[in-house]
Amino acid sequence: MTAPLRRWLTPVVAALAALAVFAGPLPAAAAPTPPKPSGHGDDEPKLLDDLIEARNRSYVQAKAKLEKSKKRQLELALEVNRAQAELDALAPQVSQIAAQSYRTGRIGAVSMLLDTASPDSFVKRAAALDELNLVNSKKLAEVNAVKDRAEQAKLALDAEVREQQKLTNEMARGKREAEKALALVGGRGLTSGKVVATSPVAKMAPGRTADGDWKPLSCTEDDPTTGGCITARTLHMYKEVKRVGFNRFVGCYRPGGPYEHPKGRACDWSLQRSGFSPWHNDDTYMYGNNLTAFLVRNADRLGIYYVIWNRQIWFPATGWSSYSGPSNHTDHVHVSLL
């Protein structure tokens, strides 16, 4: 047995890993300052911070489109008002033409032409009739053009209003999604946004009932980390975490002390290949962030009770809050199972 493993198994460390939670100020000792993000290629997983930045860019673009839409709505509303005013001004002329048509009827023009005493009179009346029809046609065409312009402006205005509502809804939805995604994994205070945007989906753990509850399980399985025993659900979680690529040092069963370790329902996932030491660079910091994200995002599938990482604790029912206990958990991610 290695010295780090013996140290982890001692009752003293068991006490250090005990759960003591309160929603109060952080410990007096300041947490290490997260390192600046390092570059990553196209073949590497996208960071949540990158997606949030992209979402903010989309938000700014949508906001600019929304401002243009509002301006366009104002222009179209003015166009509708102008067209309506022109229609109102032309209304008397339309009424005059309609009244004239009503009085003369379709036979009126023929009667006017036939009721002539000489060829010259016939020509003069025909010319006058043509001129009247031309004037009336121009007036009616003008009315119809203004009417069409008003209708088109109104349709365009309605379309802009719908587009504005669409943009407003998209902006609100994007903001909610970004805030929710970041809050789920601890927010910027815990991760600085340096956490994978998505995690693999874990296989369903054993003991889930039809109504969504979890059956109590006994410590019946051999613990691959210490030779002690763990529950089948803990072993499933252990295998799933390993399956998705978190292969650094881990210890689960620990004899003595309170809480979940001696019950075979908890594991401590170190940031190091061997033993425990606080995160000190991008690699160890993001390892803890990404492991925590995997556990939290799959809590309903793994049957997780709570997760502790980097001075913060997460419960499914309450989310994240500050953690103050014998260990600040900057050197490992603790996970307890139901």
C-alpha cells in the first residue's frame, strides 16, 4: 500500500472529508486564482465559456436587429398614416365619381353622344367624354395606388412586429439557457467558465424505482480502489467516470467516521495521478471542473446525493452553495451517492 493511499485511509483524513455544510462566507484562506485559459484546437471539446461568449455575440446581434426592426416599424407606421391621409383627401373625388356614375348609368355616355344636333356637336361631346373618363381613370388609379401602398406598408409593419417578438423571445431564451448552463456547473465563481460545454451521458445506475426514487443499497461490492466494499450504485458511478476518461487517482471505501465513505457510498477523485494535492495549473483545475460537470449533469442517472469541489457543494434540490468543512476540497472532487 502506498503512502498516499495509507494517508487517505486514516481516520484523520476521514474526519477531514466529513460533510459540514453551511450557506455562509467562504473560508478566510483565499482560493487560488484560476489560471488564464489556454488555447485549444478544433478537435478539442468546446468550453462552456466559449459557447457563452458565442451566445453573447448572438445576443448583441439580435439586439441590433431588434433596434433596426423598431426603427423600421416606426417608418412603416408613418407610411401607413401618410397613405391613409392621402386616401382621406381623395375620398371626396371618389364620392363625386361614384355619384356621377350613379346618375348617368352606363347608358349616359351613349345618350350624351346621340343627343346631338350636328356632327360638330357630336365630336365636341365625344372629346369631352374622353377627357372626363381620362380624368376619372387617373383619379381612381391614384386612389388605388395609395390604397395598395397603405396595405403593403401595413403588411410590412405586421411582419416587423412579428420579427421583433421573435427576436425578443430568442434573446430571452438564449440568456436563460446560458445562465442555466453555467449555474448548473457552479457558475464563473467555481469554474471561471473553463469547463466543457457538454458531458457524455452516463448509463442509468441500478436501483431506480418506477416513481423515480432510489432503493437503499448495501455495501456488497468489492471496492476496486481500496479492497473495502461499496454499493452497486457506487461501483456503477466509478465505472462510468472511468469510462468517460477520468482515470486519475481515486479512493472510495474508508473505514470509520460518519457520512458515506464507510457505507460504501462515496468516492474522492483526485486531480493527480497519485495521492492528493490542490489544483495548481490549467490541467488540474479543468480536470476537477470537467469531472464535476459530468457528475452534476448526470446526477439523475447516477443517483448522486451531493458533490463537493473547490469550496462549493452541490445538492440536486438546492444547487450550489459555499462549503466550509475540515477540507476545502481543492485537491479532489467528492461525490456521495444515495
